[in-house]
Amino acid sequence: MLPPLAILYRDDRLLAVNKPAGLLVHPSPLDRHATSSVVEQLQQQIGCKPYPVHRLDRPTSGVLLLALDPTTARLLGELIAQQRLEKTYHAIVRGWLAETGEIDYPLAYLPDKMADRNRQREKPPQEALTRYRCLARSELPFASDGKHPTSRYSLAELQPLQGRKHQLRRHLKHIFHPVIGDTTHGDNRQNRVLTDRCGALRLMLHASRLQLPHPHTSAPLDLRAPFDAHWAQLAAALTLNISPP
């Protein structure tokens, strides 16, 4: 039996949980081998159907916001369209990241459904902007790229201004600082080295904070999700420790 999901916030309209890495948000025909999802677990845990209002990739952990009724889901969708949700992520990436910067790089549309894939060519690249700052750097005495005797890593704080599919992972790849553990947009040689040295490797991307006005009262909400044990273990191994969000 799966452990209950950690609830970060709940009232009669909203629910926020700390989604574990590796768990789908909702059942998907694209992954028939998945045994559960956030929506299915919460239906059993709280006794009613929640409505996810934004996306977290399956391997990403952190704050996930859900509505408890269709009206609230619609109001949250309007806030998202108005870009009134402020999202903060943390990631461990390859290499030494600059102190601060912006990644302004349009992203090609990635369809969610098999039926949409033929439409991909019809859509122009979508505007996408990510702000980042480097919180810590480390250099460790082992090779991971076949070129250098040491390996460098950075702990990044990230703020995507849009919510394009895989935006942070694709943007970090674009600037040659892929997220550690990313098997789709990352550096698989680096991933294999860290798996050998540190054990099983998850995607080191965490949705640590979500700020928004309450859709019914406009009261400010500041939702924060702590890092999981795997994150803390790898961050310590790479000497990239920070305080919990």
C-alpha cells in the first residue's frame, strides 16, 4: 500500500500536496504500466475527486495544486492564463551556472496525445522565458565526461514565466546545463556516472514554492514543499546543501 500524500494546504476549495518523484498526476493511456496517480491516491485519501489545475512531469517532485470543485478549477485556470501563479523550482545541473540570467528561447509545441502528433508541424514555437540564479557550486574529484578530471555541478533556483511542456528541462539543456537525472533532455553519460557513485538517480528537479491569490478570497497563498530524502542525499554527496524551501 502506498503511503499517503503529504498535504501542504487544504480548505474547502483547494488542496496542495507535495507530489513524489515518479508519480503521475492523473491516469494516462500513454503509461499503462503506472499503478497509481495523484488523483487516484487522493480520491482514496480524502474521499472526493480532486481537479489538477497545472502540470508537473512524472519525474518532478514538489508543490501540486488541485481544486476540489469545478468552479474553483475554472477560476484557477483563469489565474494561470493571467500568469498570476508564481512558481519557484530548484534543480541540480551539470556545470557551473552563471550567477543570474534569463533563458529567452521559444519552444516547439510538444503534443500530449498520440492523436495530436501530426499537428505539431502546424504550430510555431511558443514563447518561453525562464529566470534563474545560482545558489551554490561544487567541483568533485572524478571524471564524468571523458574530457576533464573533475566534475562540476550547480544548484539552481528557477522561475518559469510560462508553463510550456518540459520548459525548465529544455531550457537548461539549451544553455548546456542539463538537469541531473534527466533521461530525455539530459546528459546520460553524467547520469550513469552519478548512478554508479550514488545509487539510483531521480530527476533532480523540484517544484519548491507556489505563490498565488486565493481564487475565491484573493488572500495570498504561499505554498512550499520540502525536498525528499533522495534529493537531500544526492545534494549532500555533491556538497550542494541548502535550507529547505
